[in-house]
Amino acid sequence: MAGTALVTGASSGIGRVFARELAREGYKVTCTARSRDRLEALVRELGDGHRVLVADLSDSSQLQSVVDDVERIALEKSFPGRYIVAGEVAGNERPEQ
């Protein structure tokens, strides 16, 4: 068994690619992003055993909810094996020029 993965930004772009590839390699994937509809469509595509976790990671309380979820899953061992994190987080702030 490959293990488990949390993929941030999984609703589109490189995050979606990561989710598909990790699922193909046998990982149980928790897909997180802000768009519930797109995440649910992706998880249907990936098949059984994968999860949706809607969160805006630029919001510290939502980020903490994701951290809490990962810790809970690790403690429950409902997803056996190692846990990896992949994906992207797009910030809302632009660097000053």
C-alpha cells in the first residue's frame, strides 16, 4: 500500500495533476481547495477511498482545520502508511515592488 496524501489546490492546475497521479500510484488522497464542486468531481473521477476537504488555506482558521484533520487521520490510522503533502497554495497578497 502506497499510503496517504493531502493535495492542496487540488481543484485545478498542478494540484489536480498531483491528485490524479498519487491516486494512480495507489495513494488514498485527501483533496483540498476552495471549490467544493470541482473537488467532488475530481474525487468521483479518482474513485472510492478518496476524500474532499474544502478549505481556503489563506484563512488561518481553515488552515488549522486542515492540520487538525491530518493529525486526526494519522492518529486514527484510518489511512494506513505514510502521509505526504503535495500541491500548491496560491496567496492573495502580492509582493511589494
